[in-house]
Amino acid sequence: MPYVNLKLIGKLTKKQKEDIAAQFSDTLEKVANKPKEYTYIVIEETSAENWACGGKLFG
């Protein structure tokens, strides 16, 4: 049972989330032979002020 946790800065539309879920699931099915029906995907959106890299906040 694959579990994908995608974290990103900003907001996505529902359509973008649907496309991401479909494409991640398709890729896992094709590459790893994992059925789409058993693939779980969580999309976490956060603001730039809550994310840092190299000691500096993005926002």
C-alpha cells in the first residue's frame, strides 16, 4: 500500500489536486506495479512563512 505525502508552498486548485493524485497513482501502478486502488496520497499546503531552507523563511 503506497502512501505519498506531498508538501508544498501555496494553494492548489481542486483540479490540480485531482491531476496530481491521478498521475502519482498512475506512475506507481506503472513503475512499481502497485494498484491505484491501494495508493493513498495526502497533499499538504502551507504558507511560505511556515517553510524555510538554508536558515531563511521563504515568506
